Amino acid sequence: MKKTDTAVADLWPGQSQSLLKALHILTHNGGLNADSRRKLKQVQHLAQLIKPAIDAALAEKDQPVLADLGAGKSYLGFILYDLYFASAGRGKVIAVEARPELVETAKKIASESGFDRMDFVEGKIAEAALGAVDIVTALHACDTATDEAILFALKHEAKFVALVPCCQAEVARQLDDVKGPLGQLWRHGVHRREFGSHLTNVLRGLYLEAHGYKVRVTEFTGFEHTQKNEMIFAERHQRSNPRARGEFEKLAKETGAGPKLLTFP
């Protein structure tokens, strides 16, 4: 009984216990183990950070669309729908995931939960074409998948973008071949991984700014929950920003590395 009470205390008012059980975040008895509690805290905190974007989209449009990319088991999409879209009675959540077994499981959970404004698209982020999208999210999209999410947001003219990158290795591999005075910053393997990850996210932020987004980078949860806790949140205010584009190109040139997907014509 104590375990169940502790789990209930971790939930937000109105949060569906049956959904969390279907997602295997709660046990059948309503309890939480340590791993599930970390997972729940992560997604809840991210949902709180994304809420202003959802509120703005609901205020601006009758049927706003949120696309959750590289959705995996769709934890984020389900919880955003449960907390915000279900109570609003309008708006749609579309999850894009390449693994068919995860898509089928998510469809079953959505049907059983009565989430009739959730859709699931099987396929790669880069190949997904969904029509108009207002908000793009990508939680722990690994390596270049975050770059694909940025390009998706631009292609679909999303006003809001919320990204939590994970395990980006492309730029670190490029730095391995870069020589010169700056090379001391990444001469050691551990520094190359850390600097490559940092440089990747800095360039991502500048790329979004170059396309007219106002960008904020922050921690979305504590290190006790996950080491991959950097969140890039962007809101579009204009079509382009030449200054940010210049900074992006200058930084990429000086370091000799950058995300290959994020290039300018």
C-alpha cells in the first residue's frame, strides 16, 4: 500500500493511471520502481516546459498539431495528450517512429485510452510528410535524428520546436581529423566527445536562429535523472536572421566541423 501511495503522490492532478500502467511506468498495482520514477519525472518536467507552446498553439488555432519525432514508445506524446490535449477537447498529436512494433503497440494503447486525436506514422523522420505542424518535439533523438527533427520543423513551418538531443557523435568524428591550435580542445578522446556534443548543440541553436527562431537552451531535468538533460527550445518570430547565419558559418569554418544535415545553400 505504501508503494502505491508513493506512486500516486508523484502523479499530477488528473493524470491517467491506466495510461501510465499501459506504458509500464506504473505497475499493475499502481507502484513505481526507481527507473520508472526517473522516467516519469523526466517526461513530466518536459511536459511542463512545453506547456506554454501548447497553450499558445491552442489559443492561435482551433486544431493545432504537435508532431513527436523519433517517438519510441511515445511516452512524451501520450502524456502531452493526456495532460493537455484531452482536456482541451481539440488538437492532434502525431507520433513518428521507424520501428513497426512500437507503432502497433502505441496504436493499441491509444485506442484503449480513447485518444482518438492521436495518430501514429511508421517511418523515418526525414521521410515523414504530415502537412501543417505547429509544434515539433523530439525526446532523446540520437545522433543525427535531432538534425532531422530541425529540418522537419522547417519543412512543416512549425512555430515551436522542443528538442532533447542524445548521443550525438557525428561532429566528434569530424573533429578527429581537424588539426591546428584549437585541436587542443579535443585532443583527448573524452574531450572530443564532450566538445563535439557541445559544438553540435551550439550549431543547432544557431541554425534555428538563422531561420528566424528565438532559441533558449536549458537543462530540462537534473543529472540524477539523466545525463542527457539539455533542452533546445525555439519559437519562430521571423523568416530569417542573417547575423545568426553568419555566426553559424564562421563557427563551423573555424572548428572545421558541423552537422552535415544542417547546411545552407
